[in-house]
Amino acid sequence: MNTPNKLTVIRIILSPLFLVVMMWDFPFHYLLSGLIFGAAAFTDMLDGKIARSQGLVTNFGKFLDPLADKMLTTAAFLGFLVGGHINVWAVMLILTREFMVTSVRLIAAKDGVVVAASFAGKTKTVAQFVSILFMLAALEFSTWQTTLLSGIAIPAQLFSILLIIGQVLIWISVILTVYSGFEYVWELRHYFTDSK
């Protein structure tokens, strides 16, 4: 297994660890989970860069990399859903898109074609990473509310505003996610035509 694929496997391993830390209520758990998520997201950037620069792009890597991304982001969105920090319809749209794209990839794989991530797909992943990290930071900051307000004059509304911004960023990522999904389906629509 080459280095990029090892980094992808590390991202897969970090995904459940991230979710456990995020869901486990202890001091600074959002901060720690954010650091784990950030490290996992960094491996996504690193594995692709190494694979392309050193000519280590493999079909296994093309398959494993999107799977690792989906595991990581799904873990975050499910954690937000359980905590009541994301709308259930946002999660529904994201998961539907992922199932749709995975189905298209499986159909293409039948003909020996491995579908790599498109530019739109990579853009939605970056948007999801940014929105998740912002929301984790907002949640961590909100846990400091009592401590900060006891000694420092900070408007209480600030914490709510940060969470609202986080939710707006998530919805932006949802729009990009749905768009990229339809783009995949449109570009690979010839696989839906049965040949006889």
C-alpha cells in the first residue's frame, strides 16, 4: 500500500474516533474533536497531492478516498443532528446525494471505469470541511459562555450568531453537495442507457 492510500486509511480510522470525542461530553471536547477532524481533513489534501506529484494515483485510491471523505463528513453531520445543531433535511439531502453518486460509481465500475472526484465534488468536500470546522468552533465557544460572561462583558447574542453562521455555512455546503451530485449523474448518464 502506497503512502497516499495509507493516509486515506488513517482518515478512515480517525472518523469514528472523531465522532466518539465529539459526542462524549467533557471539557473542551468540541475543541479536541475539531483538532481530530482538522488532522483528518489535512490527510485528504496531503494524499491527493502526494499521489499526483509522485505518480501514485491508483484505482484503489480513487475508490478509497471518496469513501474516507464520506465517512468523516457523515460522522460530523450525524453528530450535529443528534445534538440538534443541524436540520434533518440537510442531512437527508447530503446522504441522498452520496447514495446517488455511489450508485453511479457502481454502475460505471461494472464496465471497469473508476470515477474520480470531479472539481465540483472536491469543492463540496472543501465546503463541508469548512462548515464543519466552523460549527465545531462555534459549539466549543458556546460552552465557554458561562465562564466568559462571568468575567468579561460579551453580548450573549454572539454565541447564537456564531451557531447561526455555522448553520448557514452548512446549508451552503448542502447546495454545493446537491449540485455536484446532479453533475455526476448528468456526466455519466450514458451508463443508464441499456445496451442490447
